[in-house]
Amino acid sequence: MLPIKIANTRNCARIFCSALFVLAAMAAHGGAIDMPDPEEWLVEAEAAYDKVTSYTAVFHKQQRVAGKLLPKETILLKYKKPASLYMRWIRSPYKGSELLYVPGWNENRVMAHRGGILRFFTRNLDPGDPGLMADNLRPVTSTGIGYLLETVAINIRKAIKTDELAFSVRGEETLYGRNTRVLEVVFPNQRLLDHNGFRFVINQDLESNILIRIRVSDLDNQLIEDYSYENLNLDARLTDADFDPENPEYHF
């Protein structure tokens, strides 16, 4: 009987924590808070992203891989739909590294090199190559504000179907000079492998409705993933030259 008691205790703790998150948000707003319908909110966010064709940003990334929280990465990002991607690491620990991916080009491989003296050694790798995946939870091709939205949508819709979703607004926050709405998504009855994490905290730009940050935590409130987009320019007019290894600004 002991395992059953432990399981029941953990489930009660999860539900209690979820209730506390919602109550805290309500208290911050004087007891009244606008609670959007999760599905309607997703549809609006997806409609906003559908209008985007290309963008640039400074991409901040931190992940916990194999139980270890890795250093933050800061990356200049260029993205053009459907999935063209240029990345240059602009701060340590990988400063000077570059990566280029264009669907259908280079045998659908990633062209990449490290920074420093290793910049002279450019490699062509499958996006799922073990060398690229060593310090990543997912392939580099799963990068961008569209993938961030997709991750949120998949997890929320899965939880809606099983009626195990706590969805709340925590208020507003200025992030990278943008006014954002902060939303919290908790999966109180999370089962192993059902979701990417136990708790999501999301920043949504109020002007564009684009999601510009997501923080994912586990049951022990340990950070699993943190992705955010600074200096997001949704009006960037990117051309083929932005995804050409011969671009004089690049070092492939």
C-alpha cells in the first residue's frame, strides 16, 4: 500500500501547487483576472504567427541536458519561412560559431563551424547528428518563434483532451522593452513523457501576439528549457543572400 500513498500524496501536492499559482495571479489583480480560453488563445496566437514571413532576433537559450543545466547561449538568428535558418553565436561559450540550414539545400544538411581557430573547419551534418545533439534537447532545426508556439500548442491541446490543464494569466511584464502578457500553464496530473514539462511560463508580446519567451520546469521546479527572443524584428526583409554561405559577413 505504501506506493499508492506516495502517488496520492504527489498528485495532491501537484493540484495544490496549481491552485496556489492561480490564486497568486488573482491576488495580484485584486481578485479579478481575465482568464482566456486556452483553445481560443492558441488560435489567436497561431493567426498572429501565420502573418510572419521572416524575422531576425537575438535568441537566448538555456537547457538542462542529462540532468545538467548548461550555460546560457546568445545567438544572432535569421529565420525565413518555411525553415531557412542562420545562427551566429555572439557571446561565450560558443562565440563565433555559425550554423546555416536551408530546406532542400546541401542535401538537407546543416553547415556549421565552431568559433575561434575552429572556424576554419566547416562541417556538413545531419540535423540529428550526435555531435550537434550532444548539448541539445532537440535538433537545431527546431528553433524559432514558430517552434516555440508549436511546442506550447501541442502540450496544451493534449492536456485539454485529458482534462488536466491549469491555464492562467499572471499579469504583465516588460521584457526586452516589450509589454508582454505572462501566462502560466501547469499540467497537474502530468504522467511520465506526456508533456515537455510540468509547468510552462510564457511571455506573449501584447502588440503582435507573438510568443517571445517560454520557461519550462519539471515537477521539482528545476528549469528544463528557457528560450527567449530579444530585438525581434518581424518586418525583416530577408533575401537569399541571408542564407548563402558565400555571404561576405559570414565565415563558412
